[in-house]
Amino acid sequence: MSAKKGNIKIANYTDWMSQLPSELWTIPLFKLAIPGSHDSVSYDLDASSAIIEPDNLKRFSWIYCLRRIVRTWGMTQEYNITMQLEAGVRYFDLRIARKRNDHHPTRLYFYHGLYTSTDVETVLREIHAWTVAHPKEVIILAFSNFNGFEKNIKDKLHNHLIGFIKTMFGSKLVPPGIPTLQNCWDQGKNVIVSYDYPANYHPEMWKKITYYYANSMDRAQVKSKISEALGKEKTSNYFFVCGLNMTLPADHRILIYILRLCDSFPNVIRRGLPKLLKWLKQQSGVNIVASDLATRKDFVSTVVELNSALMKP
């Protein structure tokens, strides 16, 4: 992927951070526009697993064709994590779950309606390999939701996952503070981990990153929510996410969509994303922008180009 737009010239979005103009290297990452993916591992949903959301469909998990429908409408990304990284995505929305009655006591998966086929540790190893090969690209991993972390085992599961993260990424973990590209590069660190669970005894973990989204399939509401977020976060000194993603209804209205047998969630996004990107180009003050189908043409380049507004005339 290549582009030449405005004041920012990027030859290849696989390494776009290292190609930014030097005057952006010392700007806090909270102020840079960073492309991200929503429900980042949903490309890997397993139609043979149980339905874990929405709640009103759980009891119908035994119906295979329904699980296939949940997969069709739950898959928000087309390509795997490495391909997303190669395309320039730098923020990852990682929703964690433990399968009920799994004989492996600490094995975890990602989920969005269904569990993924691939476990969390396998995907994190894949991410780690990429960060080693691209030391100047700073990525943000946001762990959240933690479905199936029952009261009697949740501390054990959190400690295991955090321990794995710390062991896997080690000295590459960026500690909480006010990071810039330059100081990350100087320290040889390029992985920021946000963990949405009290982890004060693990100083490497960053607190939750607020994710603003419209909870609607209406593009006008998506724009309104992002506009509201940009106003609220104008003086913020921390990361925040503007979700370009549309959200299916959690009640009976979901049938309007999932009963379209010749349609799918990715198709809905393909029809609406170009219009949202056209609107996004006119916005300022964004930080992380997360989208469904984050590898689609123009998403990453549109977000990265927003950084030209930070440059001196």
C-alpha cells in the first residue's frame, strides 16, 4: 500500500510510524491519529463453538445454522492480526473469554458472539514476532470484557494472562506515562498494553482506554457520538478511541439484519465505511480511530493523513 497525500508522504503503511515527518516524533501519542481495528480477532470466529452473545440466543446454541448466522454477522474483520499490522493498524480491541468447562484451566480465547478458534496466547505470539521485526512501530493492545471470568477463578485467570503478557513482551512494554515515538524508539519499546481490570500491582499495564461508539447501525448516530467524544476529549492527556463501527441491535430488531440471507455484516460495512471516511477527513483532534474492516482501502491512509493537521504550515 502506498500513498502521497497532503503534507505526509508514506511509501508503505507497514512501517508508517517510522516514515512520519520528524516534527511528529516528539508529539505525545495521545495526540496522534492512530488507526485501529474493532473486535480485532473476529476474523477467526468458530461456528462450532457455543453462542455467548447476545443473551437471548444463547439457549439456541445447539442450532448449527444459527451459529453460522452469528458468525456471518459477528465477523467484523476480514484478515488476521499480522495482515492488519502489515496494513498499518496499530490499535487492537481484544475481548477475552474463557470457555465454560474447558479442561485447560487457564486457556483463553477471543470472542464476539462466538469464541475464536485460536487461543489468546497463540495470537499474542504472532503479534510479538511482528513487533520484533518492526521495532519502530508502536502498537496498542487493549484487553477488555473478560467473559467467563467467574468470581472463584477470575484472579487466577487475570494473573495468568498478565504474567504471559509480561513474559512475552518483556522489555518491549512501554510503561504508563506520556509516550512519544522518539522516546519509545530511544528505549527500544513498542508495545502499550491497556488492561480493563484493576492491575495496580503490575506497573507495566495501562488503565482502560475509553472507547466511544454509537451502539447503532445509523451512520448519523456514529458521527454524532464521535463529534461528542472529540469535544469531551479536547484537553485530554490520555488515549481515547473513536469507534467508526456500527453496532447491531441487542433485541428483536437484530432480526431485520440477520434474516437477510444474502447479506452479511462485512457487506454492510463495505457500503457505509466510505461515507464515514469522507466525513472523518473533515475532523480534527482525533486520537485512535477504530473501524470494522480496518484493512479496507483508504481507512489507514485516511487516519494517518489526519496527522498533517499537527504539522507547522
